[in-house]
Amino acid sequence: MAAAGLISLPPAWTRKIDIAHSASRIKIMAIHFQSQEFITWVFKRLRPRFGEKPQRKDRDLTAILIRTVLSQNTNDRNRDRAYLNLKRKFPRWEHLLAARQSEIERAIRVGGLSRQKAKRIKDILAGIKKDKGKFDLSFLCRSQVDDARKYLLGFKGIGEKTAAVVLLFGCGMPLFPVDTHILRVTKRLGVLPPKTTAEKAHQLLAPLVPGELCYELHLNLIQEGRKICHARKPECPACPLNTRCLYYRKVWKINERAA
């Protein structure tokens, strides 16, 4: 029986109120994590652990582009081996464009998906030569960010990540490339919804990451993903971000209570 002066609500109403309260709390938490303030906090927490990364620019944008194509679905070590093999076999871009696709495939086989990547590389180089009469992409650094990005995205096989890598590392443009490590870490933090695709992640993170943080945050989040926030068995207690991490609160704490 309800206490004097209090109204006893039916169980169904109570459940609806609890659900509404939970939904409101989730919405408030999403706003908190999906903010520049939170991204800046992540940046500041990662710097002491993984170091300051002064902006460096590699002016050979074509080389960055080809290395990024080779990096797809492989690790950095195999990407670098494939690129070195490619440059030993074909020292100039003209030699690479003139080569048979099968020759390119053999040179880059260590990086995986050699048939797909060989064709993509030849098609990209042919497109650049047709457009500009040479293989120099330095003109992109003199372009507006959106124009440079659209030019690269016009090539088949170049997506948001590849375009962002070329323009960030080659021109210092304020773009934020999202690789598999960054996608995983930002989902666990609560910045991105769990089912966000890599392409969608670029759209969602673009307005959240201040331009001056793009370079260092990109590199340090990759380190976070490689060394701490592993796909399997993340080392949450050692993570510098765990005090404000949604995954840590929801999953790790539950596992601790169950142990």
C-alpha cells in the first residue's frame, strides 16, 4: 500500500518512465562524447603517453598516394616492403605506368590483393597523366581543401581515408583520416555509434576534430589502438582514456563485478 500522500504508479507506467529516463541519459551522454571538448580532452590525454608529433609534410604526394593504396588490407611492414619492391623495379612513375600489370602484381605481392592494387595503381597514374600531363600532384596543396579532396575522390579506388591521408601528410590540410584502429577506439569511447562504417566515420568526425589537432591525434589514436585498445582483449586499466570511456564503463566494469 502506498504511503500517505504518495501516488502508487502501475508497474507498466514505472517501466515506461525508466525507459524514458534511460533514453534521455543515453542522449545526454552522446552529446557529451560527440563534442570538440571531448576530442580535445582525448588529444591532451594521449600526448603524454605517445608523445608530441610536430607536423611534417612529404611533398611527393604521388608517392603518398601509391603507398596508401598499398596499405589497404595489410600492415605497415608489408606496405613498406611492397612499396620498396615497386620502386626498385620501377624507379620512375613513367616506368610503372608503362609496365604490364602482371609485373606490378609480382612486385607488390607481399602487400596482398596484388591484382586489385596493381590495376588500381596503373589506372590512377594514367588518370593523373591524362589530366595534368605529368605525375606531380603538388597543385593540390594550392587548391581549396574541398576541391583537392574532390579531385582525389574522382579516381576509382580512392576513398575518404586515402584522400585525407594524402592531403594531411602531403599538404598539411585539416583532414582527419580514419583507419581501422581509429574507428575501433572512437566507437568504444562513445564518439561514434557502434555500427558506423569507415566512410560515415569521416563525415561524423570531421566537424569534431579541430584542424590543428588532426595530424597528432591521427597518429596517437593509431598508437592507442595498436598498443592498448586492441580488437581483442583491450588493456583498459592501462588506458589513459578510461576515466571517460563508454566501453570501459559498460563492459570492463561489468566484467570486474562478475569476476
